[in-house]
Amino acid sequence: MSKGNVGVDRYLGHSLDIDAHIAADPFGHFAALFVGTNLVFHHLTWDRALLTAVGGYADMNRAFNGMYQATGDTANQQHRASNLIQGAGRGGAERFNFGKPYILAFTYNRSMGDNANGVAFLQLKTATTHGILAALGVGIRVDNLTLYGEAHDGTTYTSTNLNTTLSLNQEYDILIYSDGDAFIKWYIDGVLKATQTANIPKTVLSNANGVATIDNGASAIDTKHQITDMLLICKKA
């Protein structure tokens, strides 16, 4: 995954300017991220992703600004994509420090498969497998069309209902923000949907991967999602 200068005004509602952030966000939701030095911007791409198909057919199309993944129309098909996050740490290039403020922003679209058994994930973690977080990490889970936030502090897994039911073929701007200590906040289309205040990841993740997976489960239904315009803003580990 590579660095880049990508605007996040579509997620935050204003330009990426320190004074503008503080003025537009007087309670300081984003202010902590911009204090001090060693701020890193990553435009997360999937052009060198490690790909795995399970259960036969699975498809993926990669572009500079994102990718789509799809199962076939046979039950229990799965597609996984993973990429190391490089340049976010000192000493170990693939280290990511959950104990410092960060923003993960991206656009998500479920474009096929109104599928009661379909499950998809987008996660920052070490393992490249499909499934809920089993160790340190953060991300989202999409059960059919219902959206959840998820986090694991290294001991405890927490799932947070974001009270959002996705519509097929509609883009949603999703932003995950943590101060690295007291909270994780999930925003959908600029609206705060949930705040987690317990079991916050605060330690350094080694061999940090961005992992996207989708599985159609027991239903023989094409299930597809698109993930585009991913941006990670963080402090160096």
C-alpha cells in the first residue's frame, strides 16, 4: 500500500486543513491527529494485493483507487485480498501503532447479492484470513446488508452495530477515527453512527495488513462489493 496525497473532504465535509478542522470541529474530534509531527498519509491501493479464492470461482478487479471482489453463484465461495501497510512504523516498515490517533476512510458499495448468508470484512490486522477479528485490529463487518464496526484490543473482541442497512448499488463514505486511547468513532456519509469507549486497541500491530474479504455462505448467490478511495492517516509507530 502506498503513500499519496488524497483529499478527505468527501469524508470530513471540509478540506484537510488544520485550522479548518478545529473550527469546524470545536469539540476536537479530529484535532489530536494533527498535533505534533510524524504524520503519515497513505493512499491504500490493492495493485499488489495477495489474492486467495476459496470454493472455486471468485473474481477481483483492481484499479489505482480501489477494487471489487465477487463470489460466484455456488455456495461457500470466498475471496480474500491483503496488502502489507508499509511506511507507518519505525524500525519495522509494516508496524502500525493503534495507540496513536488515526483515521481510516474509504468508500464502500455492495453492488451484488442481497444475500442473507453473505458476510464481508475490511480490516487492519495481521492475519490475512476471513472472519471476525481474533486478535489486535479494527475494521468493519457487513452481514448481508447490515453494517457493524469491530475492534479487538488484543484480549477482547467488540462488535458495534452502526444502525445502518446498506442499499445495493449505492456508495457509502465510511470513516473510522480513534484517538488511540479513549474511543473509536464510526462515521457514515459524514454522520457519527457509533462510539466505542471500552476495549480500545492501544498497542503496536506487527506485520500490519489491510485485509478485504467476502463470502457468500450457504446461499448460491453472486455476492460482490467495491472498496475505493481508501486513505489512512496516522502517526508513525
